[in-house]
Amino acid sequence: MAKKLRVGILFGGRSGEHEVSLLSAASILKAIDRKKFDVVPIGITKDGHWLAAGEANNLLEGDNSPVTRRLRAGDPEATPGARLLHEGIPTLLAPEPAQSTKSLTVSSSRPAGANLDVVFPVLHGTFGEDGTIQGLFELAGIAYVGSGVLGSSAGMDKDVMKRLFAQAKLPIVKHVTLLRANWEKQPRKAIAQVEATLKYPLFVKPANLGSSVGISKAHDRSELGPALALAAKYDRKLVVEQGVSGGGRGGQSAKARELEVGVLGNDDPKTSVVGEIIPGKEFYDYEAKYLSEGSVPVIPAKLTKAETKQIREMAIAAFRACDLSGLARVDFLMEPDGKRRIYLNEVNTLPGFTEISMYPKLWQATGVSYQDLITHLIELALERHAEKTRTTYSRD
């Protein structure tokens, strides 16, 4: 009798997007098809300790029991399950020998507590979306949802990402990359370098972070210094981008349109309909994404057929330029008037994944339900893993 695939849902983590990860994981655990999958929740505390199923659920639900408090305090001896995961992560992840990865069911019987078949890492940001955890999965030889080590790293580092976009001749906004060390040693020189190249308003970002954490908009020099200092808290590389805007009434610049499209697939990726976010604040920052209720998604975005076609083609080109797989949300900026030029902003290899997040909503509008999207991503993980097993790594 065919057995269900065991899927580990990995969430939490040490990044500034820990809470966002908990929200995404809770939605996936609620919606995943339990007729097809046995689900194993795996949590990581902000201190980096791995939690077994029971403790993982406590983390997910915000439990404040003595055990959970000890785990959050970094005590790997809090429970046997936590100790096992803390000391033996590769053992948990290692696949069973000669296990088929060609379908969503496994024909062989397995004992209780057998290892995982696939991991769905719902780890946004640092250590989860940047190739770090993907390297662990590669060493363990297990299938996992999303991009590999290279794609994840490239998709996380906005400086490297933009270099790849430029190499692929994709239109991007003017920008400057600074090192935190240089900014801290010679702040006036750093500001002069930015102002010599770019025009205000400017967007200042940590190169390696997501969910708009650490991002500021600087309208003039008085705001640029604090914006650089904030971004420097989160990464050693800082990216400063020239804002995209158009002429407005009374000398006020109209805001750029923020457009997004979902990409799904491996070697033959497909795109969703194009959506637009109308931020409730001046730009789509962390608060606008997760805390306030003023931002409005428009799906599909009001664009011409030619503009829609251009954006979807650019999304596929960006996906391939960064060697991505599985999923990505690709973000664009569009001049609000005039020539309506479209600029590729960034790719997000593990976008927010609650049922009301933009990526699932884009696919829902394209005809793929939230549950089916989760299933398809697991199928893509197996497909990619099967492809990788064809590669020979030694001469013997």
C-alpha cells in the first residue's frame, strides 16, 4: 500500500523576518493536503536552536511554557527532542536509501519516525533564504522546495542580483553599493559618492535582507546619513537606489507603481498574472506589508497587453539570470506617467507565503489554489532533486 510523503515544514530562524516566517508556516500547515502528505513541523528559535514537532508547535503558537522559555534562552538540554535536533540535524534530514523521488507517494513501508522525504523551508531572510540552509540540505541529500545554493544567494544579495540583471541586459534603476566599513570610517566621502552618482529621492537598503527590513527613503542629505546607519545594522553591504518617479502637480513627484509577478517552475518556469501594490505609506516598507491596513493589492494590475507581456517576459529572464528554481516573486517599478518605463527591481526567492500574501494571491488569480500551489512546489522539489541525482560527483 502506497505511503504518504513525509514533508518537513521548517520555520522560524535567526533573521529579522522570524515572525513573518511563523505566519507563513502556520498558513501552510493549515492548508497542506493531508491526504497526500505526512507533515512534520520543525522550528528554529531566534537563538538558532532546532525544535522537534511538539516544541516547534509551541514556538509557532507563541507558547510561553517553562520548556519553551528555556529553548528560547538557548538551552539545548531543555527536552530530548530539542537536544536530538540540536546535535543531530543531518540525521533527521538524511533520506532513506534507494527511495524513489519520482512521485508523491512512496511504496515501501517505513517505521515510525523515519526520515523526511522533502523539506519546505519557510525561512525568510538571513540563514534561510540566502543559500545557508540550502547548503545543509545539499549535504544531507534531501529534496527541498525552492532555489539551490547559488540561486538563493544571488536572489538574496541585491548587489550581486543587480550585476546579474545588468549582464542579462535587463533594465534596472541607477544604484551605488557601499561597504559598511567604508561608510563608518568615512561617512562624508560615502555620502559624496552617492550624491555624485544619484539624484534624490533615494532608497537605502541592506544588501542582504527581505520584507523591507532596514529600508528607508531619503529625500535629502539630512535623511541619507540616518538611512545608511539603519541599513548598516543589518548587513555589511548597503545598496542605494535612485527613486523612480514622475512629474506631479504642484511640483510634487508622483510615486512609482509597484508591480509584482509570481514565477513557478524549474527549467520551464511559468508566470502568474501581474499584480500591483498601492502602498498605504510613502513606499511599501515592513509596516505597510505586515502591520498597517492601508496598502491595497490590485490583481490583475491595470496595464496594457504589451506592458503585461513585457513584465512577464522580464520576470522569466530575471528568474533564469539568477539560476532560480521552484518559486520566486519578481518585483518591478514603473514610471507613473510619461514614458511609463518599467524597471526590474528584485527577485524574492521565498516570498511571504500566508494565504493572503501577494505570491499565493497572484497564483490564485491565475487559477492555482493555495493548496494546489503548495503541492506543486513539493512536486517541483522532487523533480529538481531527481534531476540532481543524475549528476556524477566522482570518477569512480
